[in-house]
Amino acid sequence: MGMLMFASVLLIVLGRPIKRIHARMFDLPDEDLSRAYFQYLAQYKIAIFVFNLAPYVALRLAA
């Protein structure tokens, strides 16, 4: 969860410089970058839930 919060805070605080760098690197418009960042954070959150939280809950219920 810490890495998700870290990535979210960095995108909020340093959004403009990060967008500028990524726009030059990948030749994408600003709207597409915002959508890509949102998809990244959403998929990362799902991955954290599936691979970390769900097994933890299952083990706690089994014990």
C-alpha cells in the first residue's frame, strides 16, 4: 500500500513536470497521459489487492 500512496502523491505533487517529461518521451498529448496515469494507479491498486490483501485475509480466516 505504501508504494501506491507514494506513486499517487508523486503524481499529485509533481504532476506537471512528470507530464512534461513523459509527453516528450512518448509523444502523447496531456489528456492521454492523464488517462494513462489513472489506468496505471487503478491496475496497481487491483494488483496489490489480489496479490497481498486477499491472501492475508484468507490466511487470517483460516487460522
